[in-house]
Amino acid sequence: MNISRLTTDGRVKADPRWMPGKNRVAFSIQESPTLLALASVPEQGGASERLHPRATTSEFELCWNGDGSRLAFLQNRGNLNLKLVLLDASGKESIFDPGGGFAGVRHPAFLPDSGRLIFAQPAAGGQQVGSCDLAGQNHRLITSGPGICEHPAPWGGWIAFASSREGVFQLYTCREDGSQLRRLTRHPGSDTHPAWHPSGKWLAFCRRTEGRNQFFRIQLDSLTVQPLFLGEAFERIDHLAFTGNGTSLLFVGEKGGGQDIYRLDL
């Protein structure tokens, strides 16, 4: 497996995402002690640049729809005021406002072919997977039950997510309407950050055990779990995502206390 370092500044980073049709990788970066910004870097590495250089409030956790015509991200619009911002191809903005207080959503993702977004949000009893349309309207909950649900990831009518509903975080799948709930992993450590391979046949995910993060894969038909990347050369690895064709895995790696975006060719 070949590993390429795409950024070199060592600043705090998160949420690398492949930019459809751009041959670039986007991510969140700690621009200053009080500002998270959206940035991108060429897929082969090089100088990074801000996506919204005029933004003066924190933006993070971005995602695109399949053809890259729509973008969504989280934006801090004041104290305890976190909005989900949706931009169409013309730059027209729509907002999903979950309400005041600690009601901000996390981990947005577009549902393919449905005209909706999914995200994790606070709800009675914990945190659930919810959705809204592309105008930020018609909100509804998808999951229910105890515990916390996070990192929802869609593919082909299914949603994979991590949940603590049975104790430690494990991986689950369900249909887009919340039906056919299925537990995928059973491990004493936590399993989070599921990422669908574009084939839909397996998921990559982050498994934390004995104080370290490692990347594993699980086959959806047999539920066979295998190591994917153990990250021995890193102090920490996290925030995994596939490139568009699924031949590489993007992740945040930490060395010497500095964090950068890396690409792992599979």
C-alpha cells in the first residue's frame, strides 16, 4: 500500500472529502484558535487553498452530492447556533436550522437520488439520524431508540452509521426510512466512521482498541471483518473517506503532534 502526504503544514484537520470532478481533496482546518475553515488540496498534494476565503465564522464537515452540483456544510452563526448550509450549483443558499441551544446537527451526507440530506442530531433519549430536503425543509427522524447515533453514510438506499444503542459504539445499517435495522459489528472496542466502498459490497471503518485507532473493512454479505490499515507509523489516524473511484482512502494522520491529510492507495 502506497501512502502519500497531501498537506504539510501540520495544523489540526478533519473530515477529508473527495471533490467530484475536481481532482482535489477538501477538508476542515484550524485556521486560527477560533476559526475552523474549509480548504482543499490537489489529489497529488501541494498548496492548499480556502474554499470560502471571506468566511469569518467556523465552517466544517462538508459533503457533496454525487455529481458535485450541491454542497452542504456546517456553519457557526453565533453562540450555540450551528446551521446546516446547503448550496446549489448557482450558489443559492438554503438553511436547515435545528433550533437554539445544543441542537446543532453533525455529519451531513446527501442521500443519492432522493433529494434529501441525512445527518446526526440531538433527539429524545440521545442522538439520532435525521433528514431534510434540499431546501432545508420537511425534517424527519430516521432512527429511534436509546443511545447516540453518529457518522451516517448512505449508499444505494441504505444508511450505515455508528450507534451506542447497545453499549459501546458499533456499526449498523438500515434502509433510508429506518427499516431493516441490522447490527454489523460486535467488538469490545468502539467502531465508528463507516465509509461505503463505491461498489457497495464493503465498508471501511475506524476501530478503536487498546487506545489506538485502526482502519478495518467489513464485507456486507458475510460480515467478515479484516484489517485494512493499522497505522503503525502514525501516532493517530482518523476521519477516513474514499476517493471517488474507491481505489484510495483519505484520512487524517498525526505525526510528531502535527496533523495532515494522507492518501492510502489500496
